Amino acid sequence: MSIGRPLIIEDEQDPLSFVGCRFGRLLVTRAAAPSHDCNCPRWRAMCDCGIGCDVTEYGLVNGLRASCGCQGQAKDRRAKVAA
């Protein structure tokens, strides 16, 4: 599954809204509260596996986050079975 450039939706209240955009297995559903340790924009996303997570805009746009973590867990399980 490849991560392409997202379609950025422009609206009156938020000129760069990622709501409705898909990044890998993540579908952005709303803006999230900012983290206490960084001042970067954060978004609430729903993974295809059904788990919701907060992710940074930087992580989404630069392909650092494409799932809630379930992809990495699935790879780990497959590696253990193959060993």
C-alpha cells in the first residue's frame, strides 16, 4: 500500500484541513488537542483495524505514520511464525 500526496481540503474555518484524507491505513477524522511536549498540529485518525489514534501532521505528511501500529505488530507475528 503506497502513501500518496493527500488531497487537502480547504474550508473557511481551517484553511488546511486533513479531515477525510487517507494516509496508508489511517483516515483523518478531526483535529486533535495539541501535545504538551510539542507545538505541532495533531490529528485524530481511525485505522482500518478500528483503533483510533492521535498523530502529528508531520508524521502523516512525511509518511512516518501509516497505521496505528497494527502493521508493525502483524509483521512481528508473521516473522515469529516463519522462524
